[in-house]
Amino acid sequence: MHINEIDLNLLRLFDAVYLSRSVSRAAEQLDLTQPAASQGLTRLRGLLHDPLFVRAPGGVRPTPRADRLADPVRQALATLEAALADADAFDPARSRRTFHLHMSDIGEGRFLPPLMAALRQRAPGVRVEARPWPPEELSAALDSGRIDFAFGFLPTVKDTQRLRLLDDRYVLLLRRGHPFLARRRTGRALLAALAELDFVAVRTHADTRRILQLLQLEERLQLVTEHFLVLPSIVRATDLAALVPREIAEGFGAEVAFLEPAFPLRDFTVSLHWSRRFEGDPGHRWLRELVAELFRTR
């Protein structure tokens, strides 16, 4: 196959489907009808002699050939966009750009509501796609442009630009009225007393599992779940305890209480990460400044 056979719009469609894992969502992002997106994908499949995407629960999943193509295609599109963009060309009031973000479920709950409210006022045409990426893939995804920004406590993400947003710490979440709260303990006595509790943890939040491991409390782990934001409901209904960020715990309502034992690794910093390759991109710069304005603590 020769490069002359490929329409740039087919590559944009491929990139959108790959990132969203959905033909319908990709069509919506690109302002295409569903039939037009399907026809374009069929044409690209024919040119590349590969199905590229196969049906999966909730959408599609890429074939190995699509996985190999994803980074080069995204890099090429990002290079073209940067080359064609004037340094002063980003107009938030008129832009219809889509920003791709890495966030955990906690991050979505903490950052997306204020961010989307601000975008509605200042950049109503700008769109956001948020999804969690495996930590080991984040640096490469940022550098390739497959994602624009990563929010979170990401100590394994190296060689990125970063902006410190807030400092937080893990606390112990319990239902209000839990028998553990009847005795007031502090310091070493409180840490030692944690062995009286049974815990619920979230599979994707390795830091809390690591803390339980360091405290030799892994055998007290009764439930491992997939989503962090289900923890308040579980804690309210049971005597299980959970480790959660204090800033999140403060918003869980009056039916839960939290304590602050001196856990190992309890303090952490949440940052915004991006690639040096896109430091000068005007849209990147505008969104970085907006995020700093909304969330950065002094």
C-alpha cells in the first residue's frame, strides 16, 4: 500500500476510534454520522488488509495491527497539528478541540465537575475524553500525544513536565457509630489498634494496598472492589474500614467519619503531567493555565 492511498481523515477516524474504543463516540467527536464513520473504517480496513477493530463489550477493541499503528498515527497527527497551528491561534471561545485526559475515578470526581463548569463558560465547544491508563503506559502515551494530560499521584511517571496541584493524605474511613470510634486513641496506640478492623480496598489504587501490606494488615482485607467511589456506600452499610484521601473523605457526608493514623506513605502530592513535546502548543498552554487557576493550592 502506498501513502498516496490514505486519506488524512481516515487516520483521524482511526485515532478517534482507537482512543474512544467506540465507532459511535468517534463519529460524534469528529462530527460524522455513524454510517459515514463506519464506511470510512471499512475503507481503511480494506486498504490495510486488517479488521483493525473487533466488537467488544461496550464498543470495540483493537487488533494487534491497530495497536502497532496507534502511536505512529497519533504522533503524525500531533506533528501536523503543531506545524499548522499559529502560536496565537487557539481561541477557546471558538475551538472545538478534544483534550484527552488520564484520570482515576477519584480524579474524575475531584477535577471534572469544576473543569467542565469552567469550560462551559469559557470554551463551550471544547470537549474532554477522560479515562484511566495503566501507569506503565502513561509516559509513552503523553509523549506520543495519545493523551494530553495526566492528573494524579503518579510517582512512576518519569520525564514529564508537571504542575503541583494539591497535597493530600490517606485517612481511615469508618461508618459513624462504628465501635472502633468509641475509644479515643492516638499515635502508636491507634496504629496498633488497626489490627482490630477488617478492610475494603480498591484494586486499581495500589497505594492503599501497599499501606495495608506495610502495616501487616493484608489478612484483614475482606473485600477488594473495582471502583473507589463505591467505598462510602460499603462503609456506611458495614463495619469495614477503608483508606481514602482526606480531601475525598471530607465530601462523603455525615454518615461516615475518618481518623488520621500515622500511616506509612500516607502523604502524597497530586500533580498535572504533560509531555515536553507539547510545551509550546497554544491549546495545551491554555488548558494548563486554566487547571492551575482552578486547582493549584499555594
